[in-house]
Amino acid sequence: MSKSPSTVRRLLDSGVVLLALRVFLGIYFIRTGIVKALDPTDFLKSVHLYGFLPENPPFLLNGTAIVLPYLEVVCGLALVVGAWLRGAALQIGLMLVVFMPAILLRTAAMMQADPALSFFDVKFDCGCGTGVEIIWIKMLKNSGLFLLALMVLFSRSRLLCLDGWRTRRQIRMDSNRAGDLGLAGE
């Protein structure tokens, strides 16, 4: 007697859940990347406020402000179309791993400068392309985005993905080639 997969397992294996996760995450990063790319000077100022990158040589600070928005857009597009999913999800996860501590360090500096300021009262434009935000809420959002990136990264489903289509196509081509060479069935 074989046990049929649960409804949840069938839903996860269908690719629908992964599709929803990657489209949401992809659109989010496409949008924030475009906002930053359209106003690189404002984003440069935001990056500079964190004080992590040296002013000299200027290409480090300027390069980050120029490259990062386009990297977000490319990763977002990759997620939406389902291409290079693991690479895009890993890159987004790594960006969030850098962004979250940076935001917390800037928050701590603001709280140190004003001892009356509570963590729950801190708000500023973190440079994420979403404007001024209450930081504890921003940290919850970023943690959620990080979890979504991990779910995409570790998902085994490739249905409804360009990656899955390419893999299935390659398997068919290899199978046909093996048949043409008389190797099929060996």
C-alpha cells in the first residue's frame, strides 16, 4: 500500500509556492534597485552615511553606489524569470546579510548620540529605496526577505522556472544524442 503525498507536499513540488516566492522577492528587488539607479547621487549619500567605505579611493564608494542598484535589478529579474535561481537568491541573501548589520550599527550610533532615543523610535532613510522607515520594522522586513531568499535558494523545485526548462531540455538532448550513438538502454 503506497502512501500518496500530502496536499502540502504536492503544492511545494508543483512549483507554485516557489513561483510566488521568487516573483515577490524579484519584484521587490527590481523596484528598490530601480529607485536607487534613478537617483544615484541620493543613494551615494546614503551609502556614505554608513561610513563603511573609505572616501579615498573614491571608486569604492562611487562604484558601490553605481553597481549595487543594477545588481539588485539583475538578481530580481533572474528570480522573476526563474533563471540562475540559486545564484540570484544567494546574492540577495548576501546583500541582506551586509545590509542588516549596517542598519543596526547606524541605529546604535544614533542611539548613542541621543541616549533618550529608544530602539523602537529610531527611523531614518536607510538607503534601501523605500524612504524613511521605522528601523525595527525595517529589520523585520529584511529578515523576512532573507528567509524568502533562503527558501528560494534551498528549494528543489524547478517547475515553472527557466532553469528547469533548460535542465529538462539538456536531458532530452543528451538522451537523443545517446540514442543516435546507439548507447540508449545500456
